[in-house]
Amino acid sequence: MSIIATIVGGAIIGAVARMVKPGADPMGWIMTILFGIVGAFLGSYIAQGGLWGWLVAVVVTIALLFGYDAVVRKRIR
């Protein structure tokens, strides 16, 4: 997989995860792409690609967003 395809796939997965996750995410598009890329790698490792891999990648990215949100909120308070 090329670097461009990884970035585009990460952007798509990150955007879908942010749309599905309830609540506001105060982060920019670069963080969205990074979370999407990490979710894509973990999702493809868990589900071994295909449509199932995309779905798992979105779920993993949503979990990462919830974790990030918990860490940022804890740091602010």
C-alpha cells in the first residue's frame, strides 16, 4: 500500500469515525487522519482486510477517539 493510499484511507476512516461518535471532537483534520491511520492498521491486523477490516478499523478508531477524549478532558479539568 502506498503512502498516499494510507493517508486517504486514514482520512476516510477517521472522518467516518468522527461522524459516528457522539459529541464534539475539538481536534483538527491532521489528528483525524492520524487516528484513522492507526485505526486502519489495527483494524487490518485484527480483521485481515476486506469490508470487515474497514468496519473493524472504524470501530477501533472510535475507541481511540473516546480514549483521546478522556485523556484531554482529564488534563483540562
